Amino acid sequence: MKSLLATRVNIAVQGRSAGSPAVAGKMFTMFTVMVNSHKKPIPALGYAGNWAQLHTASILSAYKLRRNVKDCYQVLNVDPESSSLSDVKEAFLRLAKEYHPDSKSPTADVRKFNQVREAYQAVRADLEARHPHLTGDSSMRDSQLDFDIEHTAPQHRQYLEFEGIGVGTPSQRHKHYQKVRVQRAMNSVSERRMERLLVNEETSALVSLDKKAAKQIKTSNIMDRLVEDLIKDAMNKGEFENLPNKGKPLPDKTRWCPYWDVGDHNLNQVLVNNGYTPEWIQAEREIRSELRDLKDDLLKARLKLGPEPLNEFNQNKWRGLLEDFMESIKSLNKKVERRNLLVPALQLQIVHFRPEREIEKVLKEYDKLEETKIKIKEEKSREMQQTEKALILDGQLFAKIGDKIFQRFFFNHRE
């Protein structure tokens, strides 16, 4: 589009002094020709010695675009005869989006945007003067608008979170969304009560009274509403009959921590009874169990190799077992890193397992088992020795008793 949008141009021209009427006449002629042709920005002349510079800014301060309506139509690139107010507005919005400084467009220019705005104001005033029937409520509203790019933002956009409900900061929208959810829950509870009343009652008078009573019941919390519905459904199914502690006081479930809320404790107990476990707790259980299995396997392998000193074959086998154990610990540490990303608090994270430290624990356990074996063997040897001594003593005793019996019987018989 060929327009009169100004751009800054610096041109050095060698000529006579500023007071020369010939130079002044030439420059004035150039000025008028370029304005009428609409080909290039308007030049201006300022002298510094024998050199001159052409700047559009100096002429822009003297030249008022809104005074020349024809140039304004040319800037907006609309036909002065056939264009309407809506066409002019669309042309202005298109150019404003292109040259507005906040549009982040490569063609953004404050000077050009101001020229477009002045041209739009002048063209709109000219159209309203030529067509008085266009002036009305819409024209008055347009005249009160601030000609800026901000008012063209789409009004249908909504936040993706909280179902697009609420305005303001995220915390304010969250509060508003919670209120809306509570209101929805209250409405659903009220409708459900009304449906039950309509089914059970026959007369319209009683139904109307029950409707009023149902509306008076308010649920202040979504969790309370859910618990109430679950309790009623369980009562209808007969799940509250033949309870184990029926007729007895309920046990104090929070005696170990009196500051713990009973409702929170019961809610957590319901989750535990239904098999719910947070992901990070389940991951920790798997990590501990896998580490225990690795250490048990290494201990069993060490027991099979026998006590120290090991021969060369068993030593090579033990080194291979240690290398496999270290690789397993490295893979286990990766699971620890993933688990640490899931924990809700920093103090719940666990550090990496050191293979050397775990091997030392296995060897200490092996030493304890060896000591236990040695003690058992020593105790067995002592028991064997004691048994042998007892047998020897018993044999000697029986031999003495036999000798005495033989002597008495033999000598008494001879006498």
C-alpha cells in the first residue's frame, strides 16, 4: 500500500546558504510535489554551514495530517466516495494491529500508529459530517473509545483451569470455583431430596411442604455431602446391621496423638482399608524389598563359598558376585531418584545406597553366622565329651557293682 506513513530519512545535500531564495523555493516545490504524489516521506530542510540534512520529523511537527482529509483516506487506503464507517473502522484496526508498538510485529512503529489514528479520526469526522444519518449511538460509542489495540482482544477467551470460572488472580479464581462447586453440590442434593419426596408423597400440598424443608437443608462441604449420601445408601442396603461393636462406645482412635483430627483419621483409615497407598510409599516399599532380596542372595552365595581362606576359583566367583551386586545397586539408585521426585516433602527423600556399605553389612552378617556356627559346634563337642565321660563313669560304676555282687555271692556260697 502506498501511503504517507513517515519514516526517518537523513540525506546530505550540498548547496548554498539557508537564506538563499532559490534553495528555499526548490525545497518548497519538492515538498508540495511529494505530498501530492504520496510516493515517499515528506522531506524537510535544515542547514548547518554549507551542508543540509533532510528529516521527516521537523516537517511532521508542522504538517498536520488530519487537516488534509484526502491524505487521511490515502493513509487508510479506503475510497472516500464508496467507503462506509465500518470499512474505515476495519481498515484502521488492520493498520493498528500492524503498527501498534505492543503488537510485537516487525512493522511496529509508534510514529506510523499515531498517523493512522489521526487519519482515522479525521476520516470518521468527515464521514459523519457528510452523512449525518450515521451519527447515533454506535458513533457516540466509537468516539468515546480509546483508539488502542487493547479493546480488540477476543472477549470469548477463558482460563483452561477451574472450568473457566472466576476472574482475577489464580487464588481468587480458585475460591470462586470452590463456591460454585459447593453450590452445585447443594443443588444436586436438593434435587435428589425433592425427587425422593415426589416419589414417596402423593398429595401436592405435602410435596410443596417437603420441598421447602429440603431447600432449608444446606450442605457446607462437598465431603460432608458425599459421606451423608454414602451412609444413607449403606443403611438402605443393611450394611449397618450386626456390627461388631454395636451398643458399645467407640474406641479412641487418636489416643496416640490427641491433636489429630478424628475426621482425617477416619478418612485415611477408609483409604487404607480399600487398598489405597500413595505412589511414593509403594515405590519405597519396592525399593526396600529389592534391596533386602539382593543382600540375602549375596549372603547365601557367600555361605556357599565357605569360610576363609578361599581358593582362587572361589575368589574369582566372589568378585563376579560383587560386580553383579554393584550393578544392581546402581539400577536401584535410579528408582530412588524417581521416588524422590514423588515425595510431598523434602525430609521424606532418601539418599542413594552405597554398594561398599551394603557389602560390609552382608559380610558382618556372614561373620555373625560363622561365629554362631562355631559356637554351636563347640557346644556340641562339649556335650559329646560330657556324654562320653558320663558313659565311662557309668561303666566303671556298673563294673564295681558287678564285682561286689560276684564276690558276695561266690564267697557266701563257699562258706
